Amino acid sequence: MRLTLPFAAATIALSAALAAPVAAIPGAHAAPAAQDGLTAALTVAPTKVDQRVLDSLGAFAPAIVGSMATPGPDGKVNPAIFADAQTLGSDPSLPVEVKAVWRQITDFLTEPGKRNLAAYHRTGQIPAAKKKTKPGDPEIPRGPGAPRIQEFLYPTIGIGCMPESAKGPLGSAGGGNSLGRALVTAGPQKAPAPGPKRGQAGYVYTSLGTGPAITNHARPLVAQWLNLDTGRTGSINLKRNPKINATDGPGTFTAIATTGRGRVLSVISGAVTTRTKSKRIVSCGIVPVIGIAYI
């Protein structure tokens, strides 16, 4: 069953604005003192945004949001979401790189994901994604004291988030676009401040190359989530965090959601609002991005 929502139209409209491949931001803001290593992880730009991934996964985001509004016969997860993932991910025309992302999703939704969750609850170690690391890929902090980070499945883009850089490699007719990175931290841990507790997820979204974040209640950045193991759903607005990149940027938005323990499937969508060097306030929409996390 395919679920069509206004959300889908927004995804298509934003994706259509990206007719050409997008390169990484040159000279992104240098990372200030990290909040338990989180800032350093956020401010390393991916090598590029893959338009093919945005196009393919963009078709799945509305199904995730729709399944939250229409539970299955048992009152929990709508089984249509599993069918949608299988159908979209098994398209033989998909490039190898896109198929690899879909494989992460289908594994997460099925038995491999259940086994990974059990292992995570037993050991406290986040299952490593089975993907090849390429030169220039973001490095996740490791070792004692480092935050336990689970990145969203792919970087995304904000349309016109950097209007003062419109002529750069990310430039477009409507203004400069920004690379977006999203991640989740599973509690208990300290990042993002004030720190998620057990059964909570800390959401972080960074709009690379932009100025400091501003909380915009009229045009929020929203995380919508679905706990596959309990059927519980929810949404929460991400806001400016005074302890992360608050003075010089890049614009970083956080929220802590009580998802409960389990496999949590999330979509971040909406708008980011930041202040440029010339004190201009910019609000821009992002192409929705999907994440998977063990909580």
C-alpha cells in the first residue's frame, strides 16, 4: 500500500531543485571545542550528496510518516512499511551504491535488525554498518568518552541555506545550498546536551557551511520516529542548542525524544533557520532524510 501525503510533494519539489550532482562544501566552519566529541563529528563534510540516494529514499520517507498515522491491525506497526521497503529496495535498476543503503534498511526492519538490537542491549556496542569507507568520508569519534553516534543513512541538502555563497560549488539559481548531516545518540550518555537518558534518543542535525542556528517555531525542523518493536510513534522539534556551535555555526539543531528501547526508524524534515555573517536571517527547507538507530 502506497501512502501519499503532502510530505511527498515537498520531497519531490526539493529534490527537483537539484538537477546536478552536488559537491562538498569547501572551507566549512572549523570545529570549536567539542561537546564530548560530537562537534568534531558533525563538522566534517561528506564528500558529496548522492542525488540517486535522495531520489530513491525520498519515495520511502512518506511511507514511514504515513505508517505512523495508520497502525497495523494489531495496533502496532503497519505491515505496509515492510512491503514498501522490499519493493523500493529490490528495484533492479538501482545503482549499487543505492542498493547498499536499501540493504541497511531492509536488514534493520527484519531479523538481522532484531539480532543487532539484542546484541546492542547485551553489550552496549552499536552494530557497525556494513559499508565501505571511502577517502573523505566523515570519521566518527571512537574510544573512551566518545559519544556513541549512529549516523543517518545518507547526507542530505538544504535548498538556499547559504544565499551569500550562491556562486560557489553548491550555488544554484535560488541561492547557495547546504549539506546536511543528521545523527542519533542513544541514552544514557551526555551528548547532545543535556544528554538522553535510557530509552531516549538524542537527535542532531547540522547544516554545514551556515551560521549559528536560530529556533524558528513558525518553520520548525522536525524529527518523526517509529519504534518498530513497540509500535510507539512521536515527533519532536529540533532547536538551537546553546552548547553546540551556538556562536559561530554551523547551524546545529538538537532534540531528545523518549522513544523507548527498540529499533527506531526516523525521518527529519522541515526547515532550518540560521543567521549569516551579515546578520541576515535565513530559513530554508531540507530534503527529508531517513535514519535507523538502536535505542
